[in-house]
Amino acid sequence: MAGNKHFSDNQFTLKEVFQNFASWISYFLSQWKILILAGVIGVALGALVSIFKKPVFHANTSFVLEEGEAGGMGQMSGLASLVGVNLGSLGSTSGLFQGDNIMELYRSDRMLDEALLSPFDESELLIERFISFEELDRKWSSKVDFSSMDFSIPRESFTVSQDSVVKEISKLIREKQLSVAKPDRKLSIIEVTVSSKDELFAKVFNERLVENVNEFYKETKTKKTSENLAILQSQADSVRSILDQSIGAYASESDKIPNANPLLSSATVDIKKRQIDVQATGAVYEEIVKNLEIAKVNHRNNSPLIQIIDSPRLPLERTEIRLVKGMVFGGAIVGLLTLLVIYFRRLYQKHAQES
């Protein structure tokens, strides 16, 4: 019958579990002085953190990005082919700058450097403001002498130390203070957020960065069509000048022999030559103007639309640890750690006694 027992000797009954739990509660209550002291220390630490930790301000800009109308260009190419116009050289830019690539521009060293070296106000640059409130002149004093650096000079004249400082600050902002994301991957809305201890810096840096990146994106996206447009405009102006000269030369030849004898063909040779020049130049000019107008439409269709939805306004959204919240969390965290220390110390004592 002993083999039919439902419980072996090393198993616990429910009564034993409750007794064991009660003994642990009783032990913890006996350590009330330590727990109260730990709670007081935690509350004090939480209060100190909430008092001395500076709030973080968040400057947010959201905008909608609409790419150029590639479909419209395809229809235009079809219509142009009917009249013998080839738009191969007038086509839109490649897929180099489409979709999410603008988000990577915001994280690039070039865009961050340009924003940092732009003016904060009439007296200082953004990078100087950043160095001041982040106290980098004190933190990096052993490596960098900021007093000898002038960031207002042209970038080409920067020393190696200045370039290194700009690069490190850009890296710091990119990793800890800059966020570029799409709230919804199905939408074309992009949000750029700059978080900083300095409220005015966060606002101005966000505005400068968005302005520089969006302008660079527009210029790069339409660079190819702009170049084609400029070339066609130059050709049109040149051919028009030649056409005007040909018309003037034809008129001069006509004035020399106002009533030419039709029986004398040699008398009209020069006039006919000038007339052919006018007709040929006019045909060339007509084709160039046709391509020029199509290129203008293509350039407008290829230009991306960037419309700002929300821009940072004072006062900015802030994140901080409030006094009551810091005290509660500080007391809870230190109290929990103290309980764990008491628990493991008690287990060690029991194990030592059994051994």
C-alpha cells in the first residue's frame, strides 16, 4: 500500500506552503527598521534626481512629402512621340532620391553640420550654443581647447580639431537627440524631432535642419531636369538670334532688288539663299521651342511637394521627473532592492545552518 501514496516525502502540502509564506512575512516584518530606512533613502534619492535632473524639450516638425508625377511624364512621352519628339533626354531623375531617402538625409553628417554651423542669433552659432549648455568646454577640456576655435570662419578653413569637434557633436545629436520617422508607413508624412535640454536650441536647430534638408532634396530631385531646361533655353536663345540675323539679311537682299526681272534668275539667287536660311533656321527654332515647353512641364511635374503640417512652437513639449513621482519611484526601487538583499541573505543563513 505504500506504493499507492499520492505524495512522496519531498513534496509540499498546501498547509506547508502557507506556513512557509507566513514565516517569510514574519521575517520581513522583523526587519522593519531596515526597510523603513531603505524607503527613506530611496525617497530622498528620488527627490534629488527630480530636482537636479534637467527637463528635456522636444521640438517636432511634421510634413507631407509628395513625389513628382512620374505617371504624368509617361503620358507626356507617349503624346510627344506622336509628333516626333523624343523625351529620353528630358526624363525625370532616377530613383536615387525617392521615398525614404529623405529620412537618411536628416541623419547625414553634411546636413547636421550645416545646421550646427548656422546662426542661432546675431551673436552666436548653434554649435556654440550647444557647447555652452552641454558644458563640453569643461567635459572635453583635456582634449580640446575651445577658446582658440572660431566656428564662424568658412568651413574650408577649419582645422582638423574643429572638424573633429563638429563631427563628434553631429554624432552625439544623431544618436541621442534626433529622431526621424514615419508615424504610418502607408502615409507620406514624416516627423522630425529634436530633443534637448535647451528649449530654444531644440526649436531653432529643428527649424534649420528641416529647412536645409528639404531645400537640398528639392534641388537634387530636380537637378537633371533643371540642367536640361537650361541647355534647351540656351539653345533656343542662340537659334533665335541666328533667325533674327537671317531675317535681317533676307530683308536686306530684298531691298537691293525690289522689282527683280523674273527672266533673270541670277538676280534672285542671293534672295533665295537668304530665304532658305530663314526657313531652315525657323524649323530648327520651332522644334527647340517645342522641346523647351515640354521640358518646362516635365520640370514642374518632377518637383516634389513638401508641405509643412506642424512646426515647433514655444513652449515645447517637455519630459521631466516630477517631485512626487521621483520620490515614489525612488522609494519603491530602493525598497525592492532591499527586500531582495534581505531575502538572499536569509537563504544564505539557512543554507549555512543546514550545512
